[in-house]
Amino acid sequence: AEVSISIKNKVIRQLRVRSSNFQHTGVPLDMQVKYNTVSLSVTIRANEKDADLITEENLRVVADFTTGTLGANMNNVPVTIYVTGFDGAGPIGTYTISADVVVADTNTDNEG
């Protein structure tokens, strides 16, 4: 058997991108999330060409509320950072946010 290995020599850069594009998983429908963290500064690694193009619009910060007790003043909620549109780019490190998970405001008046 013959094995062929190809190595592409690309310059990798690190950059800091601030994001406020918060989303979440693991929250029941009758509850809502109020984020106490306004924005998160994330370190991204990407090849040199992509690093100049990545902006806040390419980042999604997804909080995972599936573990722990939901409530007010939730600190150190783990988040996953997604970099969309750039296959070779990704976050460096781990990140957390602070949020309140409270009963959803169902006081909506749709009567005219």
C-alpha cells in the first residue's frame, strides 16, 4: 500500500472578535433568558486570508442551559462559539456568560 501525504503551508493568525449574538439551548418554552453578559470577546484562529474577513456577524455564541438549576444570577454558563462561513476557523479557549432564566412574560395583549 502506498500512502501520500500533502501538507499545505498556511499562515495561521489569531484575532479577537467581540460578539453579542447570543443564543441558547436547554431552556423550557415557558421560560426566557435574560443575558447579563452584554458581549463576549472571543479569540479566533484562522488562516491569514480568512482572518481579515471574519466579523461579529460570523460568530454565534450558544449558551447551554441543559445542566444545572435554572434561575436568576446564573454565572459561568458554558457557551460554544461557532464561526460560520469559514471552515478552517475556530475559537481558542473556553468561554462562559452570565444570565437569568426566568418564567416567560406571557402578558401579551392581542386584543384590539
